Amino acid sequence: MEIVLALAIGVLTASGVWLLLRPRTFQVIMGLVLLSYAVNLFIFCMGRLEIDRPPILLGPDALDPRMYADPVPQALVLTAIVISFATTALFLVVLLAARGLTGTDHVDGREPEE
Amino acid sequence: MTALLRHLPVIPILVPLVVGAVELLLPEARRGLRVALPVASVLAQIAAALMLLYLTTDSMPDMWTEGVGVYSIGSWVAPFGIVLVVDRLAALMVTLTSLVALPALVYSLANWDRVGPGFHSMFQFLLMGLNGAFLTGDLFNLFVFFEVLLAASYGLMLHGSGPARVKAGLHYISVNLTASFLFLIGVAMIYGMTGTLNMADLAQRLTLLDADDRALFEAGAAILGVAFLVKAGVWPLSFWLPSAYSAASAPVAAIFAIMTKVGVYAVLRVGTLLASGDQQISFIDVGLFYGGAATITYGVIGMLAAQQLGRLVAYSVIASSGLLLMALGLQNEALTAPVLFYLVSSALAASAFFMLNGMTDRTRMIQMAASADVAPLPDVTYMGFGVKEPADPLSSEDEVGVAIPAAMAFLGLAFVSCVLLVAGLPPLSGFIGKFAMLYAVVQSAAEGALGWHDWALIAAVLVVGFAAVIALTRIGLRLFWSVTGRTTPRLRVIEAGPVGFLILLCLGLTVGAGPVMTYLDSAARSLHAPDVYIRVVHTAAALEAAP
């Protein structure tokens, strides 16, 4: 399971970085989105990968912490998702404004000279 | 009284949050209230910040001792809950923020706050993020406050619209979003290795890590450091900074002047806390030294090459940021207090300079619009936001304040003061900051010989000042002496006043350098003895309900 997740994060990050370095604004925003997926998965797996372990204590007699997953990374990833969602939306607006004002979707606001 | 005072640390975060939210609901027509609320909020923040400053001097020993105060949010004690920690450095930074915010806000009332919607809300949220970042004692909470201040700054950066701003804003946003991802990766790695996000708890658990975890932890800390350094504008992560700062509207650039200092603050805060466990993180310090040196080189070259005052000031912000990082990288504890003094002085100077640039720029714009057939900026912005243009923008501008006489004389005088501050020449506070840095280097080397690192710092301090004098003199000549037929600009008191206020603050910093330095010395001492910070955070009891 670890290797699958590690590969997924790696592929997402690599594609994200590659897209981020592309000259078109839409590619940049897709790159940022992919990067944010990768980062969210990364935060999530920092709480260790476990199956069948709830993140909340059930009942008064269940006191062995080994039976539970760490809830903190899950809370962190929730916050991170919300924040990256909002900033992506904002970036989308800026992207559209830049397209409208400069007439091109190049990140520098002008087409490179041939 | 003390029961109320215990809630003081949360005031600089709560007040701008509430005021910013209320501003969203107020209709545009209620101009009086829309202006009065933010000003009252900033005044309240100044009062709260000064009170925090007073409390950290141990003047009220029954409240806080040893200059550190802890506020447990929701009465959850550390390390389980999030705590706000006020030590001398945090109190100093909060005070600096509020003192820069007041003039920037007043300046914006002249006309900038009306060229687009939501200026006051975003301004308040920016202040909330800044204050929160300075006060928090939790790494993830630091991330959240960074995001709050960044989200507000994205909006403010674009305030006024126009192609130049949107283009610079696009770069600014993408760089800072990427930096936020690095921040998250760093925080997640640190949590994965130590199981805590509370900074004080983190410093304690550091010593318990075994070698493998230790390596991963250091990688996480380094990634976190890169995220901070993007904010601080270190080379090669600062190419976005000059165009962003010079494209932003004047009051926004004035408050942005403090944003690079947030990065420096975070490096200083986390760096000193993590260094408490042992001294193995010194590779970060070495990186800071060389990074700072490269940043200074970049800033100086940029300053000499800049053709507009706005870009020049932005490069001087980079150079001063580089100087701070280079001095911190020297690992000389005697340097910390002078570095803090220089940080305060350079933030005030850059803020004043950006507003001054706004005034000289605006006159040029009107001139251009009159001579060439170019539409003045506000037309574009009203259209861009779909806001209905006021019937006669010029007449509404005139109502706002009284025009001050001898406008060019004031501009010239303010320009000279700003040059003195940025270049670090006597008699203003920039000189004292730089002199104190040089003195500390030479003094601490009195026991042994000066190493080449020390010589490099001395050279850097002098070169930055020299380059600033050359570049600013050239621009000043062009601005004030060589232009013929320039129309004398109409200045209003609420535009000139803020610049004067900041310069007077720097003058006050010069006159009161003794007491300020004493306070900064104690701040530096407590930074380099983080055991007190850690102990106070761990032993802080939950807030009891007020009787």
C-alpha cells in the first residue's frame, strides 16, 4: 500500500511541477491543483497508513491508542483542502482578468517573440 | 481588570476580524461609518500592541513573568490546544504592524479605498493575518495565519486593477501558492516525525528523535525554511517581488513593506526555538548567510539599474531583507538586537517611501493624462470592477482634505529623509541600526580576530548604503530638479500626514534609541534562551472563567 501511495504522490507532484513551469495560465492552474492533491495526500499519510482504525475513541473501555488512527493529520488535511480550494478559485478569477486585460493567456501577458 | 487583561493577546486578532467582516455588510453609501470603523480598529490595535509591549517588560509581575505571556485558546492547554504566545519579539512585531497600518490606512482614505470594492475588509484581514502570525505558538496555526494574510494580500495586490497589477499579481499569487505547498509539506514532515505542532513542545521533543527520524525532521525544517524565505524575498526566490511591490497601489505597497519582515520573523522564531535542543541545525544558518549575501547582491544591482522610484524602493526592500538574513546567518547573538532595530527602522522607511512614491507618481500621471490623450487610471478601474463611476471624481477628491501649501518643498524634504533612512546615514534611525550592527560585529570580535564572514557583513552594510545613495540621488535629481514645466501637485493633509508621521516615528526611534535598544536587547536575550519560552508555554494553566 505504501508503494502505491508513494508512487501516486510522486506522479502527481511531478506532473504538477511540470505544468507549473509551462507558459500558459491554464496549465499553471492545473499544475497548482495537481500539486495541492499531492500535498494533501502527503499530509494524510504522515499520520501513518492504517486500515480499520477509526480516528475517534469509541466507548469508555476502548483506551488502547494503538487501535486508533491519528486524527490530527485528517484535521490538517481538511484545513489544507479548504484553503487550497479557495485560493485556486481566486487564482481562476485572476487568470480570467489577465486574459481579458492582456488579450493572451501567456503568463507574461504577451506572446513570446518568434 | 487583570481578568480582562488576560484576554489581551487575542485582541489584535479578533478586532480586525470582526471589523473586516462588518465592513463587508455596510453599504457603500455609509461612507462615514465605513471609514470610522477601520480607523478605530487600527487605533485599538495600536493600544493593544502598546499594552502587550508594556506587559512583556514584566511591569505587572502578577500577570506575566519573564516577559512571556501565554493565552490558551478555548482554555485548551498546550500542547493539545493552540496557544498564542506573546514574548518581546512578538509584541514588538505586532506594535510595528499597527504603527505601519495606521498611516497606510489614512493615506488610502484620500482616494485609493474607493477605486475598487472591499478595500477595508481586505486591509483588516491582512492585519489579522499579520498579528496572528506574530502571536501564534503553533506551526499549523502559523500556516493558517499566513494563508489569511496571503489571501488578503492577493486581493489588495490586485486592488485598482489594470494590466500591470493583474500581470504582477498573477506571478505573485502563483509563487506564493507554491510556497504555501512547501510550507504544508514541511509542517507535515515535522508532524510525522515528532507528533506535535506546538513550537515549544517541538523544541523539547527534538532531543528524543533517533538518527533516522532526525534526518527526515531536518529535511522538513529545511523545506519549511524555504517557504519562509520566499516570503522574506531571498534570492533566487524573489524575482516576483519588485514588480509586485511597484505595481501595487501606494497604500498597499506601504503595508506590504512589513510582509518581507514576516518571513524574517518566522525564520528567527522557529530557528531559535529549534536550535535550543542542540546546535546541529547550523546548516540553516550557513544557508542564511550565503542566501542573504546573494540577496544583497541582487538588491544592490537592481537598485542601481532601476529607472522608477517604485522599483528602486522594492529593490531596497530586498537588499535590507538580505542584510537581515545575512546578519542572522552569522550566528552572533550580540547581533540580534541591532538586527531587530534595523528591521523596525527599515520597515518604517520602506513604508514611508512607498507612500511618497505614490504622491510623486500621481502627479506624473495627471501630467501625462493632460499632455497625451491617455485616460487616467481610475476610469479603467471603475470599468474593470463594474462599479458606477462617481459623478465627478475630481470634485469628490477635493472634498476629502485640505491641500497643504509648499507641496514640492514637503515632497523634497520627505524624499531626503527617506533617502537618509534607506541609506543609513545620520541623523535618522537607519544610521543607528547599521552602526549598531557594525559595532556588534567589531565588538564581539574583540576577543579574537575578525573572520572573513564578519568582514563580508561589514562590507555588505557599507555597500548597501553606498549603492542606495547613488541610486536615490540619481532618481531624486530627475524627479525634483531636471523636470521643467512640471505642475506642482496638490497634496492633501491625509496623504502628506502619514509620510510625515512615519518619518517622525523614525526620528523618535533615533532620539529614544537608548530605551528602544535596551528593550531589544532583552528581546534578543530571551530569543537566545528559549528555555524560558518553552517552560512558560508548558506550565501555562488554562484560563479560568472570569468570576
